[in-house]
Amino acid sequence: MSVATARKAPGRWHVTSRVVAAILPAFILTNTAAVLLALALPGERLTGAAIGTFASFLIYVAIIMWVFSVERLRTVWLGLTAAIIVTGGGAWLLYLLETPA
């Protein structure tokens, strides 16, 4: 293996990791954020769901742009994981608070 090939290999894995992060975790984060938004908005559930769905397109684009603009790969994965936990937990809490016992 030449030196040039050895130097290019980590770059390929970094790009592959970012593409994977931009597909599955970004999609999960987008969905949890849309659900959180739909549950947090006042008014009818249908209106909140529509606004959350429309906003999810902008959220997904913003996440993808962020994934490819951050310098450190560890920041991408930790940021996505933390955001998924926060938005998912917030949506779950709001769902539990709104659901009659």
C-alpha cells in the first residue's frame, strides 16, 4: 500500500460515516423533532401535526448541512445522539402529559 493510498483511506471512511449520519440518525432526529413540535404547539392536534410535518423538511435539510459542515466527526455523532435523546424524550414526556390516565 502506498503512502498516498494510506492517507486517502481515513478520508473515505469519514465521508462514509457522514453520509450514514446524514441518512439514518438525521432522519430519526427529524422525526422526533417533528413529533415534539406537533405536540408542543397549542391548538388542534391536526394543525400541530401539519406544521410539524412541514417544518420537518427544513429541519432535515438543516441537519444534513450541519453534518457535512462540522469539522470533527465525533461532534457529529455525539450531537446527533444527544439531540435524538432530547427531542425523543421531550416528545415522549409531552405525550405522557397529554394522554389521559
